[in-house]
Amino acid sequence: MLTNLSDIDLRLLRVFVAVAEAQGVSAAQETLLMNQSTISTHLATLETRLGFRLCQRGRSGFMLTPKGERMLIACRTLFNAARDFTRVSQSLNGLLTGDLQIGLVDNLVSLPGNPFSRAIKQFQRRHQDVQLQCRICAPGELEQGLLNQQLDVGIGYFGQQLDELQYQPWIAETQAVYCSSDHPLFALEQPGREQIENARWVKRGYLLAQQLCPLSPLNLGAVAHHMEGVAHLVLSGEYLGYLPTHYAARWVEQGALKQLGGQALSYQAALSLVTRPGLPKEALSALLEDLQRAGEASAAMALVQPHGQ
């Protein structure tokens, strides 16, 4: 029975957590930089010290026992508390510490002024030792990641705001209709609204686009959950679709894409910064501050140099 935690016990518990999260000994090898035999030995040693089985492992697969599931929760609580202690002790010295999980919708890099990169640059100039982890997600994935505490902040479009999350307006972008040079409407100087609406479309896979879109196309031949997916389908010449004007500008300049319908068929989509309510990490508060400043600078730049007009 384990009564006092030693450094060795903590190492064994970390091995257990890594195996549980990887859902198997073999899958945890890369994370732990250990071979299967060593990992299995560590698990067996931990189970001996605890006095009960943590998991079933073997040819039938990997599965936590009921006690193993409870132990996993207890381990996460323990390690989170240890991280919080370290952050507090370092923050008393004015150092921003910890790690920040950031989720972004795709293709923000072409926003005027590149505000996300600018904010990261400003954040790195602070007195900090923070590890940033960035991932690209669809809007629904961003919200789910925040609710599951897998993300600290999300940047994206959100049609319906969830009561469990906090949304701050960040920056707006213009979305316009595009077709490729291989599409029949490309050769027409000014295609009519009916022609545009009756063409085959790629539908955006999240609610905001449907709420703001000034058109109601009926021939929805494809769905894309990321902006790059929309671009691929539009560039195929088989579909029309909405793209941010700043993102489409490169292909418009090359003659590969053409905007249809002008401002009448365009709409403004607001990007938001989304967080969980409650007392935020000091590092997160600093990053949000830098993001807001960079967003304001980007909005000012967009007024001076509009795209897709």
C-alpha cells in the first residue's frame, strides 16, 4: 500500500497517466521514450506499491479497471496542483509561466497585418516562460475543446454563443462569392443573382455562414469544415463558395478566381476570442491583451487597404 509519495512514485504515476491517455503500452512508447518492456515493468511496480490492478493489458487489448479510472482522475488532480504551485511561485517573481492551448480556425495568416502572428511576437517580448501549443480546428471543435478544458482560448466564427463560454469580438472580415477560371460563370462579365444562386455550391460546415449568407443556394453539392477545403472545391471549377476576400486575393491576382456579385452578395463575418469563464491564467490574460491590440491594428489597416473591392 502506498502511504508516502516519493520521487520514484511520481515517476511511476506519470508513466501510468501516459499509458492511460495513449490507451495502451505500445502507443505510449513515443511519448515516454521507453520500450514496452520497461513501461510494463513500471506499471507492475506501481500496481505492487498500490496493492491493486490499474489496467488490463495483453492480447485482448488495454482497458483501465474501475480503480484505475479513479486513480487516473486523482493523478491528473495531483499533477495539475503541482503545475499550479509552480506557476504561482514563479508568478510571484513576475514571470508568466505554464502552457497555453490555442485553437484557431484555418487561414488567418492572410488577415491584414497578420494580427495573430503580431500578437505572438508581442507576447514573446514579455517576461515569460510559457509554452504555446496551437492547433487548427473547426468552430464547433474550438467550443468543444474549451468546454473539455483542452483549449485555453479559441479564435473563430461562432453563430450561436454558448452560455458556458465567454466571447470577445476580435476582428471582422469580408466574405465574398468566388468561382474559378474553369467555371462557366467566370467568362460572364456580370452574372445575374439567379445564375449564381442556381449554380452548384460548396456549403460551409458551420452555422454562422448560413446565418449571414445573403444567398439561399439550393444546389449544395459539397460540404467543407475548413476554409482550405472550400478553396480546393472552388478552385476545381465545379463549385461556387464563400471565401474571405483577404484569403482569396492571391488567386484573384493570379486570375485563378473571380469574385461574383460584388458587395451585394458579400457579408461581414466577425471573428471572436473565446475563453472559459472564471479567473484566467495570468499568461492567458496577457495573451488576450496582445491579441486585442493586434486585432485593433489589423482592423485599422483593413480600412486603409481593403481587399476584394
